Amino acid sequence: MISTRRQPGWTACRGPRADTLGTVVIAYFAARRRAGGPASLLAALRDGAPVSAIDVPPAVNFTRLAVLVLVVVTVPLFTPHFAQGGEGIATAVALGVSAIAWLVWQFAGQRPRLWLAMLAVMGAAGGVLAGLSSLSTAVSVGFVVAVSAGARLPVEASLAIVAETLAAFLVAAIASGAPAQAIAGWSAGFIGFWAFGLTRRAYLMRAVEAEDALAQARRAHAAENQAAALAERARIAREIHDVLAHALAAVSVNLQAAEGLLDALPADRPEVVKAVQCVQRAGALTREGMAETRRAILALRDDTDGATPGYAPPASGEAEGRAGIVADGGVNGAADSAPGGAAGGPAESGADGPADGGAPAERLVGRLRSLAEEHRATGDSPVAFTVTGTPRPLGPDAALTAFRTAQEALTNARKHAPGQPVEVAVGYPPGEMTLVVGNALPPAGAPAPLARAGAGYGLAGLRERAALAGGTLTAGEDGGQWRVRLRLPHQPSLAGRD
């Protein structure tokens, strides 16, 4: 059965809409010009007509059979009788052919060519039968043909069958001397039933289109919900990486430094031994926490890569992981543990910044400078920090993106190239802000104890942040160095909100 339920939010068209014969025919030929199909009834019989699939209820089938029985029983009771010469014989033959074709047509719904052929035979035989016995129920055969053709066939094919039925009726009626009133009335009846079938077909086609549109709307809504869920998972993964993972990595680095200092003390003192054991135990717990965080980010990121609109794809040709430097930053990152530094530090709030305050743009530069100084203070790598141009405000999201990019790049430098010099360059060319963090590539085989701590999603999260802020981020090897480049547009409307 075809459902005609209205879609959610559906509103009726204003004003009357009539499915007249003219509108149906015009709509059909307009569609025919856009898509080809059988050009005639013969072509439809040869190639197979596009018969519309309609689930006919059992009650309708029973009614059709009842009408057929009524015709077969009552037609012999009217003139001409079967025994009245040639007209009687022709009537009997037409009735027999119509009845047989009707029965085959009734049960040939799953075979379109046979269905169409029997309908055409019914039209010709039914037209002749109605013309010979114009004052009986014989005209019912032609009416059924006209309605069925209009409802289930394209206009061109149904028009051919109705014209065949009408022509057979007119020839037989005129030859048998049927009353003029019967000829005119039944001719109009054939055309009227055909128009009714066309209207029914147009209604059913609109019902099917409405069902298809509803299904498409549901699929689109489900896709939007899935995209929103994946976007939220990606955002949560970024925040876990940028806050918790950096903090754990910073604790791990400082514990390693403390263990190294304790190793320099005399080992015969029990308190020193106990302190070393405590530091080692704390380091093990920290590494375990980093592994758990890594697994959490991997689980959140598992279904989101490349699936969420608005995310920046990886830069083409980016050689992540080359020369021993893994461009990841996933759950890695030894962001610094000093105050105002990495995880959970003042970068999360546009109101926080260096202790001396200053203008919004100066606060971002101050935070980046403090981050570079903390990296220099907690490690053995020289850090050069430069600013070119006049600082301009970026807005809170862009400012946080810039801070996170510097934090991630410095973390990766410590992880994959420990001891190598690092350069942090902040620039303010016209209309944008640039941040470039580069470090020298380590010698082949150089130790990098934290190189495998990452999950591989740090820079991916930064690309997403940059794209959401309207900028771009690239990373890769350049002239013997690993460089991370960030470009963010200047947004005057957000001035003062860094």
C-alpha cells in the first residue's frame, strides 16, 4: 500500500490545486523531454512499458472479478442475442475474448509485458463488445481498461490504449446502428474514466515522492546528528590532549630531572634511597596515566578522522614522522610545569596573561614569551623568541589556537629532538598573524626517551583549531629543521577580547 502521511512540518499549498487532464498531460510531456521512454504502444510492448507498481488490495481484485461475472452473465440477456445472426456471433466472440483477457490481466500484475498486452486486447475486444451491445453492461470492460491504463501507464501508452478502445467502440457502434445518444455518452465516459485514471496516477506519484522526501530528510537528520557527535568527540579529544596530556608529560619530565639530581647524592643515605624510590614510583604512575590518556584520545578519535565538516585536512606532502620527529603531539607533549605554562595554564582564559597585564595583543605575546622562557628553563635547549610587526588582537579562539600551537611545537621539540636549539617567531604582517616554531633535526640515533609517548593526533587537533579560527597550519621538514607554521586572520571585530 502507498502511504500518504504528511511529512513533519508539512503545510498545505495555498489555494486550490486541480489535477485536470491538461495539467497531467503537460506535466507528463515535460518529464518525457527530460527522460526518454517508449515512444509508442508498440515500443512499450516490445521494450517493456514502465508500469507503475501498485499493491492492489484484495477487495479491489474481488470487485473486479464481480464486475467481470456481472458482464458475462448479463450481456447475453440484452440484444443482440448470441443466436441472432452475425451480430450475435460477433458479440459472443467479443465477450469471450474480453473475459479471457480480463482473467489473464487480473493475475499478471508481476509480469508487465503480459499485463500490458492483455490490457490492449481487453481494450479492443471491450470496445467492440460495447459497440455491439451498447445498451448493456458491456461498456464496463472499456471503463476498466481506461481507468487502469491512465493510473498505471505513462500518458502516451495509456492514450494509445484508450484510443484503440474508443475506435473499436465507434466502429462497432456505427456498424451495428447503435443510438447516437449511446455513442456520444459512452465515448465521453471512456475519456472521463481515462482522465480519472491520470489523476489517480498523479496523486500516487506525489505520494511516492513524499515518502522518498521523508526518507531522505530522515537520513539527512541522522547524518547531521552523527556529524555533530563526531565533532563533539573531536573537541573533547583536543581538550584532553591540550590540558591533561601536557600536564602529565610536564610532571614526567620534572620527575626525570629530580631523579637525575638525586642520583648525584650519596647512595648510602637511606633517605636518599627512599626519595629515589618515591620519584621512580611517581614516574611510573605518571607514565601509566599518559598511556591511559593516550587510549582515551585514540577511542575518541577512532571514528572522527576525515569525517567532520569544518576540519582542516592534513597538508599535502607533510612528512610527519620523518627524520625521527613524529609530527603528532597526541597524548604527548611535555608542556612545561612552571606557573603559567602548559596544561591548564592561563591560555585557557582571555583575561589571564602575564603578571604585568598589558593590552590584549600584548598579553598573547607575553604568554608566548613566557612559554618559550619556561621551555628554556626546564630543559637544556636554547630558545630564541622574536616578534616582528605591531601586535594586533585576534579574538579568544584564535589566541588560544596560537598558544596551543606554540605549546605543542615546543613539546614535540623536547620529545623528539632533546637538546636541539628552538626558534619561536611571531609575526604580524598586514591582515594576519603568523607563528613559526622550528627546531634542528636530531642526529641519527640520538636518544629521545619520550619520542613514543604520543598518540599521533596533536597536530591534527591543531589543524582543526586553526580551521575553525579561519586559519591554516602546516608542519614538516624544511632545510634541516622541523617547522610548524600557523597563519591566523586578523579580526577587528574581536579586538580587545584576546
